[in-house]
Amino acid sequence: MFLRSRTTSPGSAVMRHGRVLRDHRASVARAQTRRWARRWTAVGIGTVTGLTTFVGLAAPAFAGTALALPGSVDGGGHHSLLVVAPSGSGGNQVYATGLNADGQLGNGTTTDSSTFVKVPGLSGVRAVAANGYLGGGFSLALKHDGTVWAWGEGPLGNPSHVGADGLGESHVPVQVSGITNATAIDAGADHAIAVLADGTVKTWGANHAGGLGTGTTNPSPGPVTVLTGVSTGHGSVAAGWEYSAAVMANGTVKTWGYGANGRLGTGNTVNSTIPVTVPGVANATLAEAKMDATLVRLSDGTVRGWGYNYSGLLGTDSGGDVLTPEVANSGEMALHLALGWNNSLATRRTTLGTIEVRMSGLFPGQGFPHISPGHPTAISTTAQDNALIVHPDGSVWGQGFNPSGELGVGDTDPRHGIVAVPKTW
């Protein structure tokens, strides 16, 4: 077991990270030969050999497989998490792959892994969330009993394991203090968010630009109450780079924190230390945030997006920063959403009744297959512009960049077409 608190001087952390982030994004863009796509496209559907079994499958996840449910897979800066239904006794477990310099894989070491490894000591897990950009990486897990667990370097949410800045480091899961009835979670750059069964939102961690929503920029080692009246389903809360979003029970959306790039969706780039209502959004059902962009799904299946859009990851025709919500070119019936640094994913029900995975932004995907109608599909993307897909039969598929083994395919080579992820559970 390794537990360590750390203290930092927040000072110019937001601006410093922002400059490095822009340089990183520019280098990634220069390295690519593919054109950015400013709309979600179902590219290469049906063209990949050996995947005919994707069509017509009727089996949900079963013992010994990954769970094809919302929240069962997520990607951080350089690592990925997966919820697995074990073959033996015990509840759902967590597996992780990728960078492990800060213990974000949760297996008690700092050794990277290019295949999925088990996070010991966790069972009965219903959802996971991962993050970590240019600093430390960390992970969250939500159990069926409503407790939340954290590991890696970041907002552990347990005052015994963090410093005055609200951040700490643990190479094994530790329980977030004071939360016993959470229904949804998300992980920001260095803060975390959860919604409780009664619609109360809790946040904890660093607070450089007001991302905790407490009316100050003071960090919080443990969870603090920010908001009430929030929807309680998966995707009801989201956390990005120094900002947060929440879908209210009445279908409106509130945001707070760092306003650069228009990530609050309020028509400007001004920070807000308290929740503010995003104009022009009604009947929202889920939100997805990662880095400095936000996507929201409405009850009719259409999608709205705002924030950073230089790579077209919002799926809109606008380039640059989008300061207010714009309609994504996704068509109707989007089901689930996932955001990375420069790309986004969505599952969408087609007019034929099948479910397909669509991608927008830098390095658009190839060969994502149609999924049989009526069955859940889990998707995620990391900061490395890739994709992980959990099929209804419990198999896992990956594509895209893989510099730290984020895809779990046994090496760090990129995958330009979709490939099966080896089963290690």
C-alpha cells in the first residue's frame, strides 16, 4: 500500500497547464495526416472483416465479461478503466490499463501496463471515471452500495490522505469520506464530482478557478455540497479541466468554474465560482465533459455542444471556441457520449433500428460496426484520441492512439482500425 499527500501552490496552475496543453494539441495535429471532421461520421461501418458477429447478438454481459452499461468504461489522460463481471463469486470488479506513474491503475504499484490488470479490493462496482492530463492521473469507482472510491494522484476525497490543496496520492483505492448514496460520478483534471440519490451534488479536490462551485477558489479535501435538484442518472454530472456541469431534474444545465474557451456555455469566457444556467438548453438528459468542451444529450436524442472545437470534436460546423450551445451534426437518437482531447464518440440509433458508434474530430475512426438493436453499448475515449467500445456480448474493442497502453492490447502501438482487446479477466 502506498499513501501520500502532496501540497502545491495553485498560483498560475490553470494558465501554465493551458499553455502546455495548447502546445501538446498543436504537436498532435501536426503529426497527423488525417483531416479533422466537424461532424460525427459512422466511418467504415461494415468494412472490417471478422466482426460479423456484431450484428444480431442478443446476449447481455455475463459472467467473465466486461459490462456493456453506461459508465462501465472510461478513459483518463493516459489510462483506461473497465468494469468486469467476474466468472467466480463476488460483485463486479475493476480492471485498468495504461500509464501508472501515479498509481492510477490501483494495483499497488507504479508499473505501467499495456493490458488490463485487476484493481484489488474492489467489488460490487457499477461505474468508473478516470482523468489525469498533464499532471497526475487518478481514478474513481462507484459501488452499488453508493460509496465512492479513489486512487492515483488527485482528489482522493479523504482528508486522511490529502494535503491542504485537496490532492493526494494512493496506489490502492481509498474510500471518499461521507458519501454513502451516490448514483453518478465524474473525474475532472484535479477535482471530482458526485450526485447523491436525493439530487444533491458533492465536489472535492483542487479549486483553482472555482470548479468546485462553492463560491470561492479554496480547495476542499473532502466532499462539500454545491447544488440540489439535480438529475440522478448516469451522466447527470460531468467534470472537465477546472470546471463542472450538472443536468438539473427540470432538464436545464448548470456549469461552474474555469470559463476559458467558452467551456461554461454562457456566451463568454468568464470564470464562475457558483453554478450558472446555460442558456438555450432544455430537456437535457445527460452531459459529458472532458478537458475544455461539453456535450449534452437532449430527450429527443439531439446533441448540443460548447467549448473548445478547433478539432471539430463537438461535431458542429463552427471552428475555434464555441461560447454558447450549438447543435451537433449527429442526427437524432444519440444514446451515449464520450469526449477526449481532440475527438468525441457517440452511439446512435439508426433508422434501421441498429446502433452504431460515431466519431468526430481529429483522427476519425474506421470500422466501427453496427450493434444489434435494443442492447446497451459502453464507449469511452482518453486524452490520447482513441476509443474503447464494450459490445453487448461483453467483448471489448479498441482503436486509435495508444502511447501508454491505454487500449489494453498488449503494446503501445496505435491501431488505425478496430481490434479486439485481449481478455485478461
